[in-house]
Amino acid sequence: METRRAGYGWGAALVAGALLQLLFFWLKPTVAGDALMYGDLAHNMVAHHVYGFSGAVIQPTLIRLPGYPLFLAACFVVFGAGNYAAVVGVQMVVDLAGCALLGVLARRLAGRRAGLAAVWLAALCPFTANYSVVVLAETLSVFCVVVALVALERWEAEGKAWGWVVVLGCALSGAVLLRPDQGILVAAILAVMVGVGLRRRLGVAPAVVVAPAVVVALLVVMPLSLWAARNWRMFHVFQPLAPRYANDPDEAVPFGFQRWFRTWAVDYKASYDIYWNYDDTRMRLEDLPGRAFDTEEQKEQTRDLFERYNKVVSATPEFDAAFAQIAAERIADHPLRYYLVLPVAREADMWLRPRLELTTMPVDWWAVRAHPWKSAEEIAYALVNAAYLALAVVGLLRWKISWWGGRAAVVYAMLGFVALRCLLLLTLDNSEPRYTLECFPAVILLGSFAFAKVFGEHHSIAGGVVHHRG
């Protein structure tokens, strides 16, 4: 009877998650920007067998790894060219499968209540549900994180489980092919695998200890080596991932403008108004906050630079040098602000603001007078986001107190992944909340620990089964 009730709870959670996804789908997220770029790459792979962008002649490119375009190409072959609705449908199913897997993992680590809590937290998470109906790589990337964590837990629980090693390597390979920054997930998990091997096999030859980690690393490297070989043959550059600034070898990078942007930018609105507009769209001085100028002279310099740029709406070496000069002055006057305060502020914005930037919600959600109802809705989402993070902290503390010494490899891997990702985000030019979305499997799993029955009930884990004695 208890098992049946638990099944009903899981089923209800997944149905609720599907309804939430359908709600976001009904809101009709637009297929634009990166989505169209990925779609163009997929179309040209299917129609012309060229990984490149459309034009008078299809131009090969290396600015994006092929993982998500390959997924789109497969969907177009099965469901029809340009059928983005089918793509979204597949992503919705993948997202719900990830919710169920998180529940299974939480149940194995912390008991039935944690498992049920994880399913509900995952299914009702508005941020992952929102991205499941958007044509971007985030849903598949998050799913790869979940599969990798499940495979890591099974490998540790079952000892010499080489099948799970293969599953883990494939999941990590898929994660990196979807998003190059997922290499930090590979690093975190490989470190944990070596640690587990050392703990199990004291006195054994080092080659035996590291063999599973080596197999996983090879499974990750093999497809990347093919990608690197293709890029070397076609562009004569060594590029095993994707370039940081998403530029092809013959494209200039406006380093001066980006350095100037980092001297004042904090929130997503700055990315939306300025960062993404440079080189093809007019920019308004009114969109800059007061912290973009240290003096009236700087403000006038920036105004003059914007006016000249807006006449041609194109980046040039002259403009880049001018931005670089202003940036150099501002950095020299306030080095601590540039190297510490602003990077931390940008990361805080990515973690704490509402994550619905791809909907019709206003980017200036704090401007309550301009759009009171929309702002109220955004603030509600921000509070939901804060609640998920708070639950994760509570769950981590309860796990540390009650389950230290249990099967902890998954938790160590999650914490290492989140820590490395936080360090990576400190180096980014602009704030974009979706860059923290891959951490939500860790947030949800840790949050589920907050609901585990740890008082008055002892948990011991053996052979992958949680035994309850109370």
C-alpha cells in the first residue's frame, strides 16, 4: 500500500510537471536568436551535409559544438524540417525523464521521502520547465548532468560496474558536446572517481585505481578529437571545443568593447541592451547606469563614442580602441571594482534573479511603476528561485550532520561541479541567468535532503537499497 501511494505521488508530480510545461508552451516562447542559428546549422547538415551557415554559399563554422545541432537535425529528419514544435515535445519528455531520474537518485541516497520530494521539486521547477519549451541546449544539458550523477552513484554502489562507467562516459561526452563549459563537470566527476578508487583499492597498482576514470575520459575525448581534427583540416586552428567569444578564425573579437563593458555591467539588462547589440544595432546612452561613468568627462567621451557608432552601427578597430582607452582609465582608478566587486555582482545576479529571460517578462523587473503586474510576477519567480537555493543549503547541512560517511561520491561531485562553475562564471563578461541552470540538478537533489526523515529514523545504505529502522 505504501509503495502504491508513493507511485501515485510520483505520477501526480510528473503530471503536474507536464501541465507546467504546457503552460509555458501556451505562452508561445519565440524561436529566435540562438535557436534560429542552431536550426540553420541542423538544416544545412541534413540538406547539404555541411556544418555551416546559410548564404550565397554555405559558410562552414566552428563557433558552436555540434551536439545540439545534431539533436535538431535528428528531429528534423524524423518529424520534418523546421518542425520546432516536435523539438519542444521531445525536450519536454526528456525534462520529465530527468525529473524521474532525480527522484530515483534521491531515494537511493536519502530514502523514500527525499525521492518523492526530488520528483516534485524537479517537476514544478519553473525554470527548467521554461527552458524545456525553448529551442536551446539547456534541457538536454541538464539531462546529461542528471544521467551522469545517476551513473556515478550506480558505479560506486555496484563496485566493478563497467556498464555504468560507459553510461557515465557517454553522458559526460554528451554534456560537453552540448555546452563546452560542461568540461568542469567532467573534471569534478573524474576527481571523485579517482578518490573512490583510492579508497577502495589501497595497495593496488595505480593503473587499476584510475582505470574507470581513464575510460570515462577517453569516451569524452574521442568525439572532441574528431571535432578538433575537422576544425584543423578546415580552418587550420586547434579548437577541440568552441571559442570563448563564439568567433570563427577570420572574425575579429572586440576586446576593447568587452573590457569596457566589464567595468560597469552587472545585470542581465545590460547584456540585453548593450552587450548583444554591439556591432549590428544602435545603442542608447540612456540604457547605461550611473556606474558606467566615473566623471562627467567620461560620460561625454562615452556619449560621443555612442553617437559616432550609431551612425555606422558596426564595430571597427577605431571604436574598439576608444572603448579600450576608457576601460583602461576606469580600471586604473578602481581595480578592486573591476577584478572583484563586479564579477561577484554579476554572478550574484545570475544566481538570484528570475530565470525567465526568454519569455515576455520585462528585463527591468525591478521597475515596478513601469509594469506593476509583470514586476510582481517576476518578483514571485525570484522568491521561488531563492526558496530552491535555501532548500539546497538546508538539505546540505542535514546531509552533513546525518549521512556523513554514507555513499557520498555524488554529493562531492555535485559540490565540486557547482564550485568550479561558480569560479568559471566569475570570468564571464556578461550576466546570463541560464548559465547557472546546469547546477539545478544539484540544487534540487540537495533540496530533497531537507525533506528526508533524518530524526528518529536511521538510514543505512547497502547494495543500493535504503533500509529504514525506527
